[in-house]
Amino acid sequence: MKNNGIKKVNLLIQSGGGILTDGIAIYTYLKNLPIDISTYNCGFVGSIAILIYLTGNKRYASNLSKFMIHKSTLQFLAPTNIMDVKNRSEITGKDDKNIEEILKSKIKMPEDKWAEYKNADLFIMPDEALKFNLIHEISEFEPKQELPLINI
């Protein structure tokens, strides 16, 4: 994008999350791009997708949208030895710590909400998101007709 002279991107995100390391990598990449990014939530942004959403210099959400943050979980699909469990648990704990630091640097929630986040899925509606600085404005995504719309 930068090489093609693009200076501003409106990024619509609709995601329930995904793989922790992928989300962290996308967050790191986008936050360091020399491009003005605005992010939009028109439905649901949750789990690790929150980090990608937080790369927006301006963040918008539809009145019908919602957000969800939570601590990571581990899944073992095959028999696993105790060392693998220990190692994956330690690495996931470090990722959780880094993610929480990023969240707290951008989102200003009361302590009771942070406590809820530590124990369960925390759903945040647009009016709360505005109060918590997760979004800057409740607004619908309305792309301009003359600009290209690219689906990734």
C-alpha cells in the first residue's frame, strides 16, 4: 500500500479471533505501517482480533456491533506429555501478559471490568466501548463510491 502511494486505509474487521501468534504478528505489522488506519466494527470483533482493531488511529463501531475480550485457552487435540503442557502454558501466559498490556494501554475500563475479563468472556457493547476509549465514535461503515473497496 505504501509503495502505491496509499496514505489512508479504512479497515472493516469482522472476526471472532483466531490464532494468538497470528494476531500479535498482524497487530505489530499494522501498528508500524506509515499509513493512517481507521478501523470499523460492523458486527463482531472478539478475542485476538481486538488487537488488530486497536491498530486504528480512529476506531468506529456500528450501534449493532459488539466486542469480546478474554484470556487465552489451550486445546490439546492429541495425547500430550506434561512437558508440552508446561511449555505451552508458559508461552501462552507470556502472550496473555503482553496482550493485556496492549489492551490496558488503549482501553480504559474500571477495575471490575478488568476482573471480569480475567475470569470469563467480557462482552462490550458500543456505548460502553465509547466510554472505555475502545472506540472513538459510534458510526456505520459507509465506503465512498469513488474509492476502491478491497476484500482481504
